[in-house]
Amino acid sequence: MITPEEKKAFKYLKKYSLSLGIDEVEFSFEYEYNPDTDVDVDFFTSTNGRSYYSENIEVPQAIAVKILEFYNRELKDKIEDVWNNFPGDDEFSQGGMYLKFNFGISEVSATLWADFYGEGDEEVEEWEVDLDMRLAECIDDLKSMDEEITEATLDFSGGGDSGYIQDDMTTNLLSTDSAPESCKDYMYDKLPGGWEINEGSQGKGVFDINKGTFTLYYTENIEGQHVTTFFEENF
């Protein structure tokens, strides 16, 4: 809750800002992986003003002191709790908080955001050798390498407009061998659409010689942002 002294200070900041043609000011915090919530009064002595010209304004020291007191009491301890309670188990690469004074409605609000990067659910697709001449060619090439090979696996990964299939494959013989070009070409054609674009995807392709199948296992990468406004009050 905003104290009477803080309300008085915020109203002075409103009057001061409006006299400059600024109807909104914002203090921006940036975090990497985890919030660093320790700030001093100097952080609140300059801010971005939202007006036609988006000017910066200098905040009087006495007002900055009251903003810091408000921040330490009402926001600081809540930031880490909100951050840790964002949904999912994804790792947050970066984030931040906006402390905003909207003078049009005399409101102060705090909004926390975090960018995340994770993986979707695993998808599985399978193709059979029947009437598939290209898969049959790949399986024949694998048989010609070693008649004891019954299974071969190739890994792939893509994202950011590039991607690759590993040149080497692993087999049921626990060996690592160069994959036949016929198998790599076949697998390239079966990769999911957009596997190498933007967030991309990764996974593996398994050639089962005895069953005469190719099974693709893959997960798509997901990027997004969590946003939560955790404080709003009029002054």
C-alpha cells in the first residue's frame, strides 16, 4: 500500500512531469537468469518519460528517495516470488521489470517479464519400406556395411536458419560409422517443416533394418515471454 507521504511525492512527480508535457514515466530494470533486486536511490533520479518526444526527465532527489522507499517495501521482496512462480520449468534467459507511473489515471504499477526457451512434447513419425524405394536403398546400403547391423541412429539439430544431420551414425553394435548418403538424404526429406528455422528443433532418426522402418523422434524448441503485472494502485 502506498503511504500518504509517498502519495504526496508521487503527486508532485505527476505535476512536475505534466508541466513538461509528459503523462507517463517508467523505470526499467533488466535481469539475466535471476532478478537482481538491489538498487540505490540514484537509480530513481532519472527515468524515461512518455510524451510526443519521449524525453528523459531528472527526478528530484527527495522524490527519488520516496520511490526507493516504496520499491523496497512493496516490490522488492515480491519480484523473486513472482519470477519463481512463472509457469513451466523453462529456463529464463533474461527478464526485467517496468515500474510505471501513469499520470493520466494517477496510477503506479509494476510489471515483471521473463523470456523463456524450452522444448515442446516429443513427436514421433514412422515410415515403412513397402513401396518406398528410397528407404529400401538406404536399408540395403546399411546391410552392405555389416550384416550384423540391425539398427542405425542419426541425430539432427536445427535453428536460426541453419541445421545439420550428424555425419556419423550409431548402431546396435555400439559402433560409430559414417552414415550412407542415401540414409542422410532420406532423413533430410523426412525432417519436420521449419526444423532449421527460427527456434528450430532437434531429435533423431532410427533405421530399423529388420522391421524395414524409419522412425523420426523430434522436439520443437519454443521461445516466449511471461508477463505479469503484480502491483497496481492509484495515488
